[in-house]
Amino acid sequence: MTRKKAEKKAAMKSSAAPGGKRLPKAAAPGGEVDTFMRALDHPLKPQLESLRRLILGVDPAIVEGIKWNAPSFRTTDWFATTNVHAKGSLRLILHTGAKAKQSAADGMKVADPAGLLKWLAKDRALVTFNSAIEFEARRAALEGIIRAWICYL
């Protein structure tokens, strides 16, 4: 087994779902993200729910969990963390995990024709949505960015 497959297997602790299908623990019904969302009071909460579905729908290897006190997403490593602390906006921080990778030195080439990314470092960017209308108008562009981003993990 390759190192990457071993890391992925270790990260994918599973629990049973209806019908006997095995799902990653973070994606299990009633998981920690669902609990977080039930308690969340935010004007863009419906868009955060849509954002969760969008990101999880990009690739079947993506799972969610609570990391850094917010809904976050991973494949072999964490790569996206939401930020809902500002009540007037919904922010998504795209990164390559907690440990430095080669992309931190080399930089990343991610197509962004809609201009969604605000680069914070060579391997970290911020996407901000200030309204439900803005989120809906740019969701297809964000899906393409997520698809490209996970290639760097």
C-alpha cells in the first residue's frame, strides 16, 4: 500500500449508515458538522449549507469535520475551512493543511476567471461572499476552483 493510500485509509474512520453503507465518520448523519450547523446563528446559514453540499459534491474523497472551530473539508489533508465569525459575510479559506508542503515554496496555479481568490500566501487564499445573490452567481466558479485546489494535496 502506498503512503498516500495508507494516510487516506487512516483518515477515513468509518461508521455505518442506513442500508449498511460505510461512510467516513465526518460525513456520517448527525455528525459534528450537523451539530455545529444546528447551533449556528448566521444570516448566510442557507448559503453555508449550500457551500457544504457544493464542496462535498466535487469529489467523493472529500469529507467534512470541525477543524479550527469551523466546518472544514479534507481529502488526504485539510484544504478548506469556513469562517462565519463575521455576520455580514461567508468566507472560505483554502489552504493545503497545517503542515508546510512544496506548494508553499513553489506557489499554486489555480484558474480563477471570476476573480474569487484573494491570495494570502503562495498556498493559501480567501474567498468571500457578501450576499446570497453573490454566492449563487459564483458557485460554478467556486466548484472549478475547489476541483483544481484538491489536486495540490
